[in-house]
Amino acid sequence: MREARKTRLSRSAEFDRVYRNGRSAQHRLLVLYRFDRPEDLPGSGEAGADSRIGITVSRKLGGAVERNRLKRQLREALAACETLDGAADYVAIARPGLAELVERDGFEALTTIVAELAGKLQPAPAKR
């Protein structure tokens, strides 16, 4: 099923904002950034605002077919992750070896890594 365009990060400025102002969690095969969108940015204050996702896969990871396959798998894993909440932007950066892990251990290994990293990026509970 094709996701709506508004749930993707597509502009370079959007990626840069997440890199500069967001927090990151790292695994040897994947880096995940999270940026909590402020209320004044478009789409942030709406009720039920969806999280937006951007994926970066370097040419070092293979040809176009391999990179696009990995991007599809990452999108699916991020969509299946229950710890991603709305009004936040996420950028996933694939590192060398991620495609081999998915090929060897299956999609469940990828979803486990994504869930682990997303859990590390959850905002801290408000102090009373």
C-alpha cells in the first residue's frame, strides 16, 4: 500500500532540520533521528498529525535495485513500529551491512532494530 506523500520528508531543508535540531539513536547498522515538530510548523498542531519519515541509503550499499528494496523495507518497518508518535519527523540512515542482515535474518530483525532505536528516542515524561 502506498503511503501518502505528506507522511514523507522530501526536501533537503526538512532533512537538515531533523539532523540539526533532532536527537539520534545509533545501532551499528542503522541511525535514527527524531525531531519533534513545534506547533508553528505546518502539520504539527493538527489533531492526529502523522509522523513524517525520511530515509537515506547511500550508494555504497549497492545499486539502485538494492537501495530501493532496502528503503521499502525500512519504510515498512517504521510504519509497523508502534513507538513512533505523531507530530515528529524521523530520518533513518542505513549503514553498510543492513541489507545483508535483512536478507539473512529476515524482516523481523529489521523491525527489532527500528523498535529499539525508536524507544530510545521517546520524549522524557514531563516532570511534576
